[in-house]
Amino acid sequence: MSRLQAELQRLYPPNDAAAPGQLRAMVLELAGPPGWPDLARAWQGVQADLGLPAPAIAVSGRDGHQLWFSLAQPVPAAQALEFLAALRQRYLPDVEPGRVSMRPCGAAPPVEVASGQWSAFVAPDLAALFADEPWLDLPPSAEAQADLLSRLASTTPDDWRRALERLQPPAPAAAERGPDTKEDPATPRPALDPRRFLLDVMSDPAMDMRWRIEAAKALLPDTAGRARA
């Protein structure tokens, strides 16, 4: 196994290596027009706001930039979907939905996507240089790619749990609760409605088909329970 292969296996093993319906790696992609300034907000935010390790940055080899997230332990696919959707809502609220892609990680860079257009992991200070042409004209050095990945870490289960909590919607303001309503600090903040979220994912034609299928699978127990009732 080469050094690059070892780093890819450490950070982005094939998702089918995890238990069925679970993921260890996923990708948030923003297609052009030049998307790195927008995607950079998410890259910076997951570190500064959520306390997560820096995701890898990649150029897609076709028309966009990507963030590659690595988890130390597998999580349910629906939970990974909710995380990416919350990032999209928080950091890319004004970006047209058709430009955003969320999916399990597939073939990791470097890959020749089209003739003379290679996907590749890139350093943060170089990502903006690929604004107009998000690809490399030649295959990147395997050693250079391995060096970039060697500096990255996977998200631990504790950091993942804290990030999900921080992505929850804020509690209603005092004025919205009413003058006689006191906030109980022990009361958890309202979470996203998981069933509503999964239904939205399943019916979103802009969503990657594999994610839509995973959302449908996650809804099966709920649908079966309602049918029996």
C-alpha cells in the first residue's frame, strides 16, 4: 500500500466498509460560478464555530470545490445528511440549491474526471487559485497529496456530538415565549424534525440519488409503524 493509499484509508475508507446505512466520510460540494469564497465560510466555520478538525479541501476536476469530512467512527447516514444540510443552511443560505451537492464520499482524488482535468486535494491557501478552473491539468504528485492528508484528523465521537448540538436551532427569544414564560436552562433546545428533514431529502431532485435512497430507507420503520396503526 502506498503512502497516499494509507492516508485515504485512514481518513476516507469506502463507506461500504461500515455497517449498512452508516457512513464514515461525506462530501459537501459547491459548483461554480467561482465557489471557494462561499465554501470557505463553511471550512472556517466548522473549525471556529463547531470545534471540528479541518476537512480536506479538493477541486472536483470539473466545476467545483469540495470539503471532505472524516469521522473516526461511523454514524447513521440520516445523521450525516442532517449535519451537511445544517452546514448548508448555516453557511450557504444564499447559494442556489442546484449548486450545492451533499453525498457520501466516492472515489477520492486524484482522479482524471475529464481529459486533462484532474481532481485533487489542495492546500487552503491555494484553493482560491482554482476559482475559474477547479482542476489540475496534470496528475498531482502522490507524495504531495499524502502530505496534505497527513496533516488532517478525523472527527471524534465527542466532537461530532457537540457539533450536532451546536447546529441545533436556537431557543425562542424571550419576547416570542411571552412575558410570563421563564426559560428553563435544563430544557433542551428544539431539534430539527427528523422525519420532516428526511422527507425533504427524499423528495429533493437536486439531492444526490444515493442520499435520497438512504433517506427513504431511514423512513421505512416510521412508514411501517404508521401503516400498522
